[in-house]
Amino acid sequence: MSGSDKAGRRERILRAAVQQGLLEPETAVLAGFVDLDGVRETVTSLRGAFPADLRVLHAFAAKANCLVPVLGELRRHGMGCEVASAGEFAQALEAGFAPADIVFDSPAKTRAELARALSLGVTVNVDSFQELARLDDILATRSSASRIGVRVNPQVGGGSISAMSTATATSKFGIPLEDEGNRQRLLRAYRDRPWLTWVHTHVGSQGCPLPLIARGIAKAVEFAEEVNAHLGRRQVTGIDIGGGLPVNFDSDETTPGFDTYVDHLREHAPALFSGAYGIVTEFGRSVLAKNGFMAAYVEYTKTVGGRPVAITHAGAQVATRTVFAPDAWPLRIEAHDPHGRAKQGPPVRQDVAGPCCFAGDLLARDRALPLLDVGDLVVVPDTGAYYFSTPFHYNSLPEPAVYGARVDADGRVTFQVIRPAQDAHPVPALAGH
């Protein structure tokens, strides 16, 4: 779908939401929307980018959008689920994922969490030598159907956002391949544990260029080949290559695409496509970001120091990264009238602020937009991952409703509740009751 088609569908969903009362200036001042048709199209693109003759499990990174109905939608499209906490683990099970299609990646797994994962047959990626020792203790008394691998840090460097780069020389994730003695220690670990049959790596996500990601995956594939050559048998049968495809937040175009990602892998890690290995991917942001948006009403406007400011109901509580690190996580803002129609008019440089009680709660600074008025709607595209799905409870602001939207061939929009709005005015319990 072209960028203009995406923008048109987004406005159609917005206008329908206003008409059906899902957005209302007194009682429903903020909401998130997931374009379920777009989700289906994106998953189809992901699956089509990898050769059909390979054994690939595309495990959605639940951290990107952990809402159970969204996870269920992805499951129905044939995806697995990558989880990084006990909470995400529970959400994946609630969404109906089979244990064999769940990948457990937390760097801080407890003994109890490991034991449960192994008892259910969930894939486990070991993050440290100490965690490997815990598995020794657990597996000494029981067998498991789990696929078990070690996360290696290929130490290929970082991208433009340090917090999103997980293959630096000092990253907290995985076992660093280049640190003195680690490679030989890992080879012994695989030799002594025939149940270690996978290798996992993840180079990073937003801000990491594709050549860097591909080089990191290539080092993991080379290590898998080294293990099998060292042992004289094909003990490593699968490679979890993580996710990390960056998202273009500048427009509605989807660039780079999954096909471009696969082209880089073919160039740097051709053995991955030999058919000798099963493959797991862990894409999150690239699956959901462009298939979601949030919309909020403008409650007040003012002029400060000569600059117009629009006070809206969307701020740090639903756009935490953008508010606290605006240079790394800029978002587009669209101006719409109270009916949801795109506003026209000359661009005026203005601030778009949120409701949180601190001065830095800004979605956009000095942004050129048609002048916002009281009662207008601001739309924030590309927020289907990490934004309204995991709200930040600053000022005890309530969690906004989230709706899934579908548009039929005649342009009719239907909605389903993905998460109801949190009650902003709960009735306190009476003493003694």
C-alpha cells in the first residue's frame, strides 16, 4: 500500500471514530487505533520476504505491543511470540500461542521462570554462563522439549541510538564472543550439553543500519558453523536472528522493507539460506509501528513568547520516548478538525504539548502545522508499537482506550475494543466495606 493510501485509510478510521463516539471532547479525549488490515498486510510481507523452503518462525516481539487481542491477531496470521518477562509470557499464553511458538529471551530469568518455560516446551535463549548453570541444575532432574540456545553478542558496534544498540563491546545482553576466553568456553559448553541446539543474536533495532545488523547475524551464523565443525556433528540446527528492522518515521512509506533486510542477510550470511538451519525472527516495531496511530483533542491554546502552544491530551503518558528523547524519537503530527478531517491552511510554527505536569511534556516543538484550535484533533502516526500500548502512568493519567479497525471494500469502518479506557474517576471503597 502506498503512503497516500495509508494516510487516506488513517483519516477514514479517524472520521469513523468521531462519528461513532469513540473520540468525544468530554468523555473520550484520547484513543489509540490499530489498523488490523495493515497488520495482516505487513505480516504477509514479512512471510513473503523469506524463501518458502526455509523453516522460519516469525516470533513477534511482545514488548512492541503486548495487548492480548493484538497478540491474538498476530497468532491468527501465523506468527509466534517472543517474550522478555513473566508478564509477557502470561500474555502470550492468554493470546493462545502454543508453547512451541513462544521464545523466552529475558536477561533476568528466575529459576522458577526457567523451570516453567522448560516444563511447557517454550524456546529458551540463555543470556549468560550463570543462567546456563541454572539450566544444568533444572535439566539434571527432568527432560524438556524446549529448543535451547545461547545468545551471543557479536560485538559489531552500535547504531545512532545507543539505548537501542545491543551488540556493542559492553552491552548487557548475551555472551560476548570476542572477550578473551569466551569462544573456547562456549565451544566447551556446546560439547558438554547436547541439548544446546540453537544460537541466538540480536544486534539492535531503531537507529541500527541494515549492514550492521547483517554483519552481527553473520558472526552468529559463523559461530554456529564453528560449533558444528568443532564437534564433528550438526548439533546446532537453528539460529534466532532477532529483529531490529528500523522504521521510517518521516513519512507513510515503509522503508526499508523486509525484502531489503533479507537481501542484506543473503550478502553477509549466505549459510543462513542453505536449508541447514531453522530460523527464528523477532520483529516488533517494524510489524506494528506503521499500523497504529493515536488521536487526542486540543483542550486549550495559548501564545507564549510569541509562539502558539496547543495543549492536548497526548503527552508523556503515551509518547514517553518522544517526550524524553525527542531528537532520537521524533514523531509526525497531523492536524484535523473536530470531525476528523485534515485541516487546511498556512503552516504556523507551534508547540504541541501534552497534559503532564512538567514543562518538557511536548510531542513537538516549533512544528509547522495548520494552526490548531480548541476542539481540533491531533493525530500521531506510526505509534502502533511502544506508544499507547505501554502507557506511562505519570500524574495517574488513565490508560486510553485502544481500538482495532477494519475497513471493508465499500469503505465502511468497523471497530473492536482492544483495551477499554481506564476509569479516570473510580469510586473509592468505603471504610469497613
